[in-house]
Amino acid sequence: MSQDPNDIAQHDVDSGQRVVLVTGPSGAGRSTAIHALEDLGFETIDNLPLSLVPRLLEGPALARPIALGLDVRNRDFSAAGLIELIDRLTWRADITPEVLFLDCQADTLVRRFSETRRRHPLSPADDPVRGVEREIDLLQPIKARADVLIDTTEMSPHDLRAEVDLWFAQPGATRMMISVQSFSYRRGVPRGVDTVLDCRFLRNPHWEPALRALDGRDDAVAAYVAADARHAPFMQQITELMALLLPAHLAEGKSHLSIGFGCTGGQHRSVAIAEKFAKTLADAGWQVAIRHRELERRALGSGLPAPGQKA
């Protein structure tokens, strides 16, 4: 590797549009790296013809950094053409190019092609060995120009994502989006929820006439739920649990985690807990989105704005 990861992590956003060119031999993990960069907030484009890259970058700078996947499958790809592109971008004052080269030993590349039964792009009708050897030779001049060189021979996809995070994460980014939502068990558990917590053991504001028409976002309802003696230890336990689980999920390369809180009607207890827990996560620095499924359905049926929307 040609420089320290911390140097890239502290990249000066004022030095120009950040453009990462991702390349390397087929089977070395380019797609995994592209997806990891996308999860880090990069605008990603894969298999863009080399001739179109300058035209893409001629317009105004994007708000996000760009990652471009380039390899032998590109229509007009050549080692000389990619080196010329790198040189052109390097001379531009408004562009800060970086070359991420994913390397891998030839025998491992051959094994990966054999396991997936894919054809090598440079030898579609022959044994992948010939294609792997030709591609490695072809890419040697580009490998020499790499700013970041990652050897994926002994890496799993999770390992590669973690390595990409190390080199390219934006300063201060948590890199995982957390969705917190409330729901009613009567309508079933929402699809795609990773963790479900049942709030039906807490005392129910539905049985208080003054609170029945309100929902868990109302201070009076939230205070009623919080007055339950089991509320504080419940919140403490799930906060400690997530303090353990969230960094572990992040280390595994997970980009999105959904946490659901359910109660009988999805109006009072689950809403109050979801609101409080989402704030706890946000205060801890996590990127959080919140939704209330049943309140959204009620709003749609009444013509009122859904939670989080303006009237």
C-alpha cells in the first residue's frame, strides 16, 4: 500500500472533487469494493467506458465523492487508456483522483472462477487460467500507479469491506443507517425487520380516557408509559444490548439495520418507546430514521399528513 489509511480518511474535501478509480483483475473483489464505497456515501458507477469518464466529470462537482469501477469488461478499456485518464485527472485542479487496485494471486482467482463457474472475460471459450494470466500482465502498469493496493487473496467479502472502510470512510461517519419503527401486532410484524421488541408488558394508555385519542409522540402519553416501573430497566437493557450489537453489525459490513417495537394497537406504547430509543441512538451519534406504521396508515386514511411530514 502506498500511503497510510489515515491520510486518505482525512482527505481534504476542499482540494477538489474526490474520484476513486476502482480496478484490478476480474474476481479480485471489485464489485464488493464498489458496494462498500456506495455504503460509505460515494456516488458509484460501474463499467463506465473510459471515454465517457472525462465527460462525466466536466459538469459541476457533485455533493458526494465518486467511485468508478473500471476493468477489462469496459467497452474501450486498455491499460494505456486508463493510465492516460489517470494523468489527465491528476492535472486537473478541480479533481482529486485516487486509484484503488484490488490485487489477488493467480491461483486464487482461478479457484474463484472455477467455484462460480463464470467465464473469464479474456478467455470466454478457454480455461480461466489463460485469461487470469493475460489480465494480470495487462494490469501491471496500472498496479504500479495505485494509490491504495489491497491484496484480497486471503480476504472474505467481510474482510474486504472492512479494509475499504478503513481507507475511504469519511471522517466522523458511522456508516450504518438504523431504522426504528413502531407497529401493531394485530397487523403483523413488518417485513424486513432485523430485531423485534415487544412493548405489550408496559401499562397501556388506551385505558385512560384522556389519553386514548392521543399517540406515543404526545408528552402526556410518553410520561404515562415512562411511569411504569418496568420502563426504565427495559430502556437500559435494550440500550446496553444495542451498544454491544451495533458495532458488531458495523464490523460485519452491515449498512442498514431495522429495529421494530410492537404493541397491541401500534399507537401508544410502541410509538413512545420507538421515539425515545431513536433519540437515544441519535444522541450516541448513529444515523437514525424513524417511522410509525400504524400512524402512517391512519394519516393516509384520514387525509392528514403522515408522521414526519408537514401539513
